[in-house]
Amino acid sequence: MNQSPEALPAVQSKLAYTAAELCAALSISSVTLWRLEKRGLLKAVPGIRHKLYSADSVRQFLKGKRVAA
């Protein structure tokens, strides 16, 4: 991923993101998001209605680091 966290203002303003919000912010498809999660590059946690992706895990992904499981 060539984008830095600073380049995506939407990534800086929230604590957690739904899959739809994250796909829109990173300009990726839901299939790509699923693949990133499956490869261990992003970690989702169960929310009340949807899985959520923490802003910290998104920042780590954008910096090129794997998210601890």
C-alpha cells in the first residue's frame, strides 16, 4: 500500500471503521479487504452489528506492518 496515514484524513478522525467505511477510505473492494484480513494484514473485531477495524490496525497496515493477532 503506497498511501500514508496522513494522506487519508478519514483514517485519522475515527477510532474504528466498518468494512464499508474502510473500503471507501482506502479505495479498495470488499474482496480486497477480506483478503487483507485473511492474510493477517488487518484485524477485525466483532461489533454490535458489523465487524469493526480499529484505527490503530489501519495505521499499522498503512505503515506496512502486520497486525498482531
